[in-house]
Amino acid sequence: MTSAPRPLLAIDASATASAAVVLSGEVLARFSTTETNTHAEVLAPAVQQVMREANVAAADLGAVVAGVGPGPFTGLRAGLVTARSLAFAWGLDVHGVMSLDAIAHPAAEDAWRRGVDEFVVATDARRREVYWAHYSHVGGQFQRLHGPFVTAPADVTPLPVYGAGAGLYPDVLSSVPEFRTTVPDAGALGLVGELSLRRGRGLLPVQPLYLRESDAKVPGPRKRAGTGER
């Protein structure tokens, strides 16, 4: 006898701090904030809020899915620590989903309607760069072909671009107007995670996907006084 599907809790902090509960292809509740400096503070209350709105208790959940980036160090770390901590406390499995796939999920359906075979998803990587990946679709379901990468906008494959990265560089990237401000969202991320679990593929380790080296540098050995070193 096949067991009934159980809700998933989704958390993503690659761009905004967001949380959602999804079940059977539907987002039951979602929360998102654009406050980028308070991911750690808002995620736990956000989880409580979406679970309350969805009328779901920890014992009802089937798993936790977390966006692994690419994204900035601080946000990703806060999101993944929250996801791992809650999964451990509740005795649940936790799975990683590439955050750009959360945009590719609705983008693939839009590309299919437009008759576009391949497309790019891009988000803001700061430093005048974008995080991006190259996708195709089969009947409105996305397939990632290449990426993710972090590059200058001019180095992105010249295809229609979905996501806020394109909106930032309209003179360089061919943005899809309805998606110019779109960033990864826990609701779409949860739907991708649910689909991946059902298919038994596409999930990632719950490790941050930074794509850049840390700005923090380990200081070198101190020079001894009186050695004559310059």
C-alpha cells in the first residue's frame, strides 16, 4: 500500500530569507523577506509562521529541503544551519537543491509556452557579476545543461535570461520581462525538491555552493624583530 505524500519544509537564503511548506505540487504557505542582514534572526520565526499557516506540525513533515546556492557566504550558512538543525531536532532527512533551479522551475514552463528551447537563469552575484546556469526543457520541465557559474554578465551564454541578474544588466543580457526581479524562493525550491524526491534524483549534499573563495584571508607568519627582513 502506497503511503500518502507528506509535506516538505523548504528553506532558502541564497538571495532572500525564505521558508515554505509544500505538498503535492502546491505551496501551502510561504514567507520571504528582502532584509539581507537578518537571515539567521528571521528564519526560525519564518519556519514557525509557515508551518502554522499550513496547519502542519513537525511530526507531519516528510523531509526538509534547503537551497545550497550559489549565493553569499553569510546567507547560505544561515539557511543551511537552520535547515540542518531543524531536521536533526525533528529526526528528518534534509536534502540540498541548487537555488537557481527554483527559478528554472517556473522559467521552463514559460520558455515552453514561448517556444524557447534553451534559456539561462541568472541572479545577482555582486561585484558586477552574476550567478548563472544554462538550461533546456522537455515539455515544460527543466534540465540543467551547464553550471552554475559566476562571471561577468558579458560572459553569459547569449540566450533568453530569467531572473534578477538579467534585470540588473539589461544592456548586456536578454531578460524575460516578467522575470526581471525574480530571485530564488523557498516555495519554488520546495516544489523542485518534492519533484526530485519523487523521481529519486537531482538532490545535492547540504553543503554551501559558494563558487568564490572567501574574502577572509589567513594572516601569514609574523616576522621576527631584528632579523633584517624588509
